[in-house]
Amino acid sequence: MTAGNDFDNSEPAQPELFSALLTPHRSLNRACFLVLMGFLSAVSFAAGLAFLLMGAWPVLGFFGLDVLAIYWAFRINFRDAKATEESG
């Protein structure tokens, strides 16, 4: 190895001109999520109960599966919201 191949670490460090932490925007916070899920659960239960009283008992279970699917999708959305990217 010759002196021309060595990295010269004696130069002063350059000042950082720009640095940013990028995060995805989410307009629904945790409190609003709980309110939304509570409202959705109440409406789905009421509609499912109406179908149950008419004799269509399997519909109640499908309303429950719908609420569970929406909950699962929001949980994935909140997990993805924790992603960050450092620029600089």
C-alpha cells in the first residue's frame, strides 16, 4: 500500500447542511381510533341483532368479522406509521 492509496483522515469534518427525519402522516390518533371502533362495533351489533331477531342468525357473525377485519387493518396501518427515514 502506498501513501497515495491511504485515506486522509486529517481533513476537518464538513458541517452538516441538512438533516431530516421523515415519518408518514396519520390523521387518526389513538383516541379517535377507539371512538371509531366503539361506534362501528355498536352499529354492527345493533344491525346484527336486528337480523338475529328476523331469524338470519349467521349475519351477526359476519358483522363481527367485518369489525375484526377493520380493526386488523387499522392495527397494520398504525404499525406502518412507526416507519421513519433519516435524510442527511
